[in-house]
Amino acid sequence: MSPEREELRGAGGAAWRRLRSLFRRDSGADVDAELAFHLEMREADYRARGLTPDAAHRAATERFGSVRQISHECTQLASRRERAVTRMEQMIDFRQDLRLAVRSLWHRPAFALTAAFALALGIAATLAVWALVDGYLFRPLPLREGKRLVVVAEQSAANTTPSSVWYSNYRDIKSRTDLFDDAVYFDNTMLSLRVGSAEPTVNLFETTSGNYFRAFGVPLFLGRGYTEQEETERARVVVLTHAFWLSRFAGASDVIGKQVQFNGVPFQVIGVAAPGYAGMRQSLLHASGFLPFTTEFALTGGDGNIPADSHGRVAATLKPGVTLAAARAALVTLSAQERQEHANLSPGHRLMIEWETRTRPDIAVSGIIPWAAAIFLVLTGLVLLIGCTNVAGLFLARASARRGEIAVRRALGATTGRMVRLVVTESMVLALLALVFAAPLTWLMLRSFSSIRMETDFPVRFSVEPTWGLLPVALGIAVIAALLTSIAPALHAARLPLQETLKDGGRGGSGGKKRRVARTLLVGAQVAVSFVLLVCAALFARSVQAATTLDLGFRPAGVVMGTSDPEILRYDRPRTERFYRDLLAQARALPGVKSASLSRDIPLGYNNSSHDLYLDHDIGVPDNRIGVGYNVVSPDYFATLGYRLLEGRDFVVRDDSSADRVVVINAQMAKQYWPGASALGRRFRLEKDGAWFTVVGVVGSGRYTFVNESPKPYFYMPMAQRYRSQMTLELLAPGNETAAMLAIRRLVHELDPDMPVGDVRTMQVHLEGGLAFLFPKIAAIVAVAIGLLGLIQAVVGLYGVVAFGVAERTREIGIRIAIGARPGDVVRGVMREGLMLTGVGMLIGVIASLGVAQLTRAILVGVGATDPVAYLAAAVLLLSVTTLAAWLPARRAAATDPTVALREG
């Protein structure tokens, strides 16, 4: 080592020892001094016995042993003792701080409760949204390999919305044992169930492949699950969910082996699933039970064989060590192979894969839901931040009043660190108290969310149960809140001018210009954040309003409907067609009914159909093949729902199975595939070598799946040429909706008393209470609640600052009134201060809102991120309530008695 480095190292070591000595005793130096003393004593003893100094030194050293070793051991013992003493002192200090903090808050209950409740609002909002995000996006299904569960879907060039998987492709996926441990094929279906002699009811069941229970380890409460062999043999067995077992069988333990009837066919109950498991889509749909999917084909009148066009949902468990990225890359290769092997696949067909937790409630919105969740977490975090700011302001105000107490403590020897620790401990105690208040508030918020009901016969549920997993999150939020609220009062305690405060007896009052500026900045920030929250709330509320007034392409007013499926009662095709023909004829004859029709799918409903087409001209894709959504309808469908007929004609009775195949397309399809010319008379096929379908009419484009979707091609087929068992009867009966709904049930049961009829409601209720507006509404409800919480916090903060400012300036105000100031002058002066804070905060809030609102564009419907109405509404509301918050203390200031103010000041 060079001399320079040696010198530098020596200097560094000395500096470190000096720095360390500032914080702790040098136990090593003490030990060395002690050992040197003993060595000298022993040498002196030997010298007294007549030895020379050198001999005495050698003899003492030999007798004493290794000084270095003894020094090291003694130093270690001393260090351990010091650390133990330090810990004991810290514990004693902490207990004292804790006792002081509790005592301080106990003697000021109004302050403690106000501050704790302000924090509790922010904590509860954050916890509630976190619980929703955790329950819907993070918490895996209660399956053995739930954390490795993925969902596979299909896409094509013409239809980018993820859709179900062909059964043949499911077999290909299942065979990729290098990627997946196993794969399961499943779907949901409505079935008529009769238990004993009770009336049959229609329930939602999950039909699955036979490896469902083995592959996923579905938890069971009673009995067993079915097997792959039972799937192949189409065994008539069913496993019930725990909730359904309790409700329909009263929790009978002898349910195993009992017979139930699906669509009139006997099935045997072989098991009951464990509590808490209600199917693969239980985040939205709770199934009543599970049965092999092959039995469904037998139930619906088929021969039990799997149809060639069978589609279903596919879930799989990734093999340990296989990443999602690796699986995606492998599925790209598999998709290319499938396109070569299966000529019936759409152009651009590909398989997509996503974690199951990211596909709730449906893989089609997997890209939006996590984004929306992140936005709402940020918004609730802002509410919490405003609450922390409020509490910090309260602590500052209280600290100003306790200047004398703090100065005395420091004068008696309390260090700056001790004072800071005391402030932090007090904030921690307050945060824990807030946590106690936040727990029931969080529960109430989650209960409110779970009470949302949809107007549907499906068992749609939004229940999120709080779990113990929320506890560490709650504690983490409380700690963060405590630290945020203690920063400003800790700085205040650390920077308190000791001599000046003791000299004026702790009556410093205003606390100086810097603290006033600090409080002003805090309130300005609160107003700014509150404005951002209100703008977001207004944008989501406007989004719901815009969604309900969007041009959907059809007229929902006056339309009522009800759905039946004769296949549930094992009707064959001729009998089903006769049933619908009679039902339609009787419905048209009802008084007050202007028009009646049947359709397979309801606009913006739960079922959406699509089909590949082979156009009659070259569009630059292989075989001129495209994927387009479609519906099967009866004559008068467009008149009943108010679709505008732009060209050609509606379907008529003569468009039956013996006539030429005809279709009606929408304007977007005509514009996209026959631009610049009439589409009437143009043709396409549904199969490559199938019959031609001729376009006989063009109707206006509508919205078919989502309210915020872009115009897309769509076509309609006459029900006489495209058989479907499940159909919905629509009646146009303006002013007679209630009577028409009763008539639907009566007509169906007159034709067949056992025929189930569901979803009987008005089209308006279907839209407002169904999936169409569900997510915009939920977003608006949550956003408005967050915005109001933020507004309350900001108003409380502004009121506190203005009121505190008035209290500080009582003497000044008294002097002004004594020398002639009128009450109006005082009010204007105080309010000017408050409104200036609001103005500055709002100005900053506008700038921040423009940035935050851009993040919400993807989930807004029919309104832009810079919607002026939303900004204006937020500004008016915030300005109104903050004006009131400033006026109240201003009015009190104007009533100040100058004699009292001068005497007490």
C-alpha cells in the first residue's frame, strides 16, 4: 500500500471513529485502558520483587496471556452489554413515548376523534378498492394449481374480440404437455332442473370435460367428482355447488346417490363442491353445479356426439417452470399449424393466452379492467393523501398551541430526536385508532358493492368478502398515513426556536410566516387534488349519461321481451317451429301490441353470435373470407326494435326453408364490403361450397356487444332458414309494457304449461340493469364516492386553515374593528384569503386533471377526457362548498368583540 493510501486510510479510520464516538461510547478504548492498567500493576509487582523493568514486563506479559485475544473478547462482551442497555433504554423511551401519546390524545378527544375519522375515510376507501382489486384480479380461484391457471381464447383477423375455442383446437392445446400439466374444456348453460316432485326451475350449470376435477383439484365437500371415462360414456351424473346443496337440499347429508332431472332426464348426484367454489367464472356467475359436457348434447336432443362446430372455454395449468411468455410463443407456432391442418379456421386465426386472474369477468375486457383498477387505486390514494394533509394541518395547529410545552421539554433535556419520536409515536397511535374506524367503513363499502343487482335471470354476483390478507395491507396503509401526517409537525418540533419561545412564554401564536406558508401550501394541494377527484367523478358520471343517450341504432322505448328454449323440454325442430309460429301469431293479436317478433340474440345482451362468410368478390384475403356477427330473426324484427330500413325490404313469411336464402345486412357491412354501390342483390356463402345468401335489405348499424364499440359489420338471417331453439319474443307495446310482460308469460304457458320463460322485462330495464351499462355505472359510482370523499376532506382542510387563521388574528381583527372597520370589510378580508387558496388550488388542479383524465380515456363512453361540462361542474361544486367553508369563520371574525379581543390578546 502506498504511503498516500496508508495516510488516507488512517485519516478515514480516525474520522470514522470520531463520527462513531458522537453516537456511542468507544468500548474498545475502555477495554484497552483497563487491560493496560492491569498489566502495569503486575509489572510494578514484579519490579517490587526485584526484577528489572524488562524482565518484569516479560514476566507480566507471560502471566497475563495474549493481550490481543483478551482485548477482543472483552470488547465483544462490552459491546453486547452496551447493545442490551441501548435496547432497554429504547424500550423504556418507547413505552414513555407511547404513554405520553395516548395520554395526550385521551385528554383531547375532540381532536383525536376528528383526526382519526379524517384518516379513516381515506384508509377505508383505499382498503375497499384494494379488496375489490385483490378479489377480482389477484386472488386465484380456490383450486390446487390456481396460481398457474391460464385461459386460452381464439382471435382472427376479422374478429379481434377473443372468443371461445373450437373443440378440435382444445385437443391440440391439451396435447401440448410440454407447456401445460393439463387443459380443461368448459362452458356455462341454462338447464331445467326438477328435484323430486317440485316445480322445475332453470339454473345455471357448468359443463366441463371429464378431467375437470382431477386436473384442477376442484375441492369437494361430499362425494366425488366425475371422471374422463364418465365423460366418454356420457354418464348422467352431477356435482352440486355447496350453496345450491344448502338451498335446494337443505344440506341433507344423504344427497349422494339421489336422483334429479335435467330437462326431464334423470341424473345422479355424486358429489358436492366445497364451500367457496362456484365454478370457473365465479367472479361474476355462480354455477349451481357441474356435469360432463357430453351429456349436454344428449339433453338438448342431440345424439350425444360432440358437434363439429362445438365451441367452449379452455383453461389450463402451466407446467412448473414454463413462463407465460414462453407459452405465448409456443401457441404462435401451434396456431400456424392449426391454420394448415384445419381449413375451416378463419384467416388470421391465432390462439391467445392470459392468466386466469386477468380474464375476469371476461377475457374480452382483460386489457381494460386492470387499467381501470389502477386508476381507482390512484384516486383513492389521493383521498388518503388529502386526509393525511388534513391531519398534518391539525397537528401543526395543535403544535403551535403547544409551543411552550415543547420548549420546556427541550429545555429539560429532551433531544430533537426524542421530540421527533414523540410526534411519530402520536401519529402512529392516531393511525391505529383510524384503523379501528376504517374497519366498519370498509365493510359497509364492500356491502354496498355486493348489493348491486342486475336485471337478469343469471345468478350474477359482485360479492367480495374481506379476508385476513387485508390486515397487512391495512397496517401498511396506516403506517404510511402516520409517517405522512408526522412529517410537518416533526419538522416544527425540531426547528422550534427554544430561547425565543421560552422568552415569550410559548405564546408565539401565529407560528411565523414560514408555517403560514406551509399550511397554505397544504390546503392549496388539498384543493388541487380534490379538483382532480371531482373531475374524474364528473367524467365517469357524464360517461354513464352519455352511454344512456347514445344512438344504439334501435329504439328500446316501449319494447318488452321474454326468452324460451323448447329444447329444455326436448322439443324437436318441427315442434319448436310450430310453438314459435303459434306464439308469434297470438302475440300479434294482443291488444295494445303494435308489432311482435322473435330473435336469437338481444342487442347488448349476453349471447353474441358470429360466423365466417365467403364474399362474392375479391377483397384481398384468402377465399374472400371474413368473420361477421349475426342474428337470427323473424319478420317484423326491424319494425319492432326500430331499426331503420335504409334499402330493400324486411324479411317476410315467404322467406322459409324452401325459398332462396336471403339476408339483411347493416349499413357498416354494406359500406365496408360493397363501397360506392348498392349491396342489394350481392351474395355470400356461410360455407365455402355452401348455398348463396342474397342481400335483400340494408338497415342502420347498431351496437351489438358493447355500448362503446365502433360500428362493425353485421347481418341478419330469417329464422325459417336458420333454426335456433332458444328465441326471445319482443313486443312493441308503448304505454302497455306491464300488461305486455304479463301477456308473454300467459301466452307461453297457454301453449305449454311446463315451458320455462325467462328474462321477461322491458328493453329499457335490460339496458340499464344489464351488462351494457354495468361497468360504466360501477365506475361512476366508485368515482363519485371517491370524489365526494375528497371534497369533504378538502372542505374540512380549508375550513380548518381559515378558522385557525382567524383565531390567530383575533387581536388584529379586534384592533381593526376598534378603529372603524365594518363587519363587511372583515368578512371580505377573511374570505379573500380562503378564496385565493381555492383559486390557486383549482388552477393547479385543472392542469393536473388534464393529465390524469387522459388515463381514463380507454374506459370512458361517449365523452372525451377534456369534456368542458365535467370540468365546469367540478369547478362550480368545489367553489361553492369552499366559499361556504371560508364564510363560516369569516362571519365569526366579523362578530369579534374588540374589547374582549384586546384584553385577551
